[in-house]
Amino acid sequence: MGRFAIAAGPRAQRYRRIVGQITYSSGSTPSVNGGIPKTGYLTNIDLNSSIQVVTGASAPVIAGYGVYGPDQLVSFVVGPRAWVNIPGYHLKEFNKFYNLPWTDAYNAAPIVTSSTNNWQGSLRIPLAADTNSELGAFYLGDQELNTNLQVTCAAASTVFSTVNGATIQGSWNVEVERFAAPAPDQKNGWLNEVSFIHELRLFGTFQLKNGDTNIQLDLDRDYQRIILIFFTGSDKDSTFAPANGLFTQLSLLVNDEVRIYDTVTEQQLLEEMDWNYNIKQWNAGSYAIDFMAQKNNSRRDVLPTDSAVVKSLNLVITSTSTSNFVDVVTESMIDSPYAKKWAESAKRMAA
């Protein structure tokens, strides 16, 4: 037995386990109690809902976030920096593009009056470049690398457009995927995997003009996807209402002259998404400019923006109303600032 398995030396054992909870606390930002254990290589974090909604005789009305309303902001933090920083609703929509054909089919937001209702709205925080790769893993055995997961908890007045005395309680279980392997500077260590960081963040919220809105994006990163969530109301309160039909076209320009996307209409973008993904599973208002659509793990599919060559990257969105808004979520890979010491150590050891 064991002849089929990878040899003992290069083998990295995969582990999954619940490491703690994040307890819901309205308006605050709690972390995993006890933190994330400092062992192995971290590749994924799952946030499993144990949130409960307690209702009285009159039912509350759930706002546009659905079951993800309590997860106002999900942040994976390393030291002072959040490499994942995204609202729960947006993370759910991103998960659909990242791991096709995943859907949140198991989500549930029951509202039964005079009851304690168990809500199910689990989320994955992927730290790797894609589902077929470990590029972007964090080496938790680095004692200088302090990691944690935080959730900014929305108040009931944000989760519900009509509260009717409902309250929120409970927690999220935090489950991690990690691999046991030698340190990055050792033989069979994951030096290449920790040399990159997969960054996923809400880049910004923008009120659209009656006409063109120019959004200048960051440089010095390899873009994988740009996720767009269009809505009316506010993404900070219970008026959040994602919807289609809030823009007419968009363009993506490099150096103000090279048009990566050229006046693509809303319908054309939806048709491209249907072609790329073969299944329509996103909510109204969610769109993706996907540079990873070929799904062949080739970096030729990403959009590089090295500032030595690229001087500007502008997203131009055309709308017909100043009442429309867009949240721009960027997914990209950058060189890890935490890998330098491991690369230098590996070079010294090789010499």
C-alpha cells in the first residue's frame, strides 16, 4: 500500500479543521477567538454561519444583502494589512466566479415569527490564485507573520429594511485548510507558493455620473478579475438594492489609448459572462471582467500592470443617472513582501 501516493519527502499532507469562532457583536469588528494557529501553509478559510435571528410577533424585512447582511466586511489580516477586505455579499458573488459552477444553494434565511431562526450563509475566503493552485499560500510557521480573520458586524437596522424588533446573535465557525510541508527555504518547501499574494478587496464605491465615470485602478499587479456590483441606495445601510440596467456600457483603457474592453454594452458583457461560465448564477447587478476565463492556469490570461510600462489603467462606466452606484472589487496577484527572507535563506543554503 502507499505506492499510489506521493513519496514521503515531497508530500504535503492536507488538513481541515475548525480553529475557533467569531462572535457576532453589532457594530464592532471581532476576530477569531484564539487566532489562527501558527503551523503549516494556509490556503483557504471558510466562514460557516451559526448566526441566529430572534423575531417577535411581527416579521422583519430582509434587506438586499440577504443572508449575508450580518457580514458587513470580511477581512483577512496579516500584521497591519488586510489582503482580503470585502463585504460578505460581494464575497459570495466573487465565489461564484472563482469556483464555477459553485452556487450558494445551501443558504437559508428563515424568518418565522416569535422564533429563533438559524441562518445559513457560509463563505470561503480563498487565498490561492485559483482552485487548481496553491500560489498565494501563507506560511504560518513564520513566527513573525501574525494572521487573523475579522468580521465587521452589521447592525440589525442594516440587515433588515424593517426591523420590527428582531435581534441578531450567534457566531461564525472559522475552518481553515492548511498543508504540512517543510519551511519555504528547505528542500520540498513551498518557496514558490509563498512568493505571491492573492489580493481580493473592495477597491471603492463610486457614484455614477449621468454620462461617463472614470475610475483609475491601481498598478503593479496582475489582474485576474474585476467584479462590479451595481446598486441603488447605499451599501452601508438597509437601502442596498443591487440591480441590472444601471449602466449602458463600459471600457477598460491602458495608458488612455489601448482599449482592453471597448464600449462593451451591458448586454454584451452579460453575453460574454454566459459564454465564459456556461451557466447564469449571479444575482442582478453582478458582473465580471474576467482575465482568467480560459481556466488553463496560464499567467498569459491575466492583465499585468507593471508601472514601468503601464502608466494608467482606467475603467470608464457610462450611466444615465446619478442615483446609480457601483462597487469595484479587484482580484489580483502581487509579489509577496513576506517571501524575501525565505528566498534569501534558500539562496544561502544552496550556496
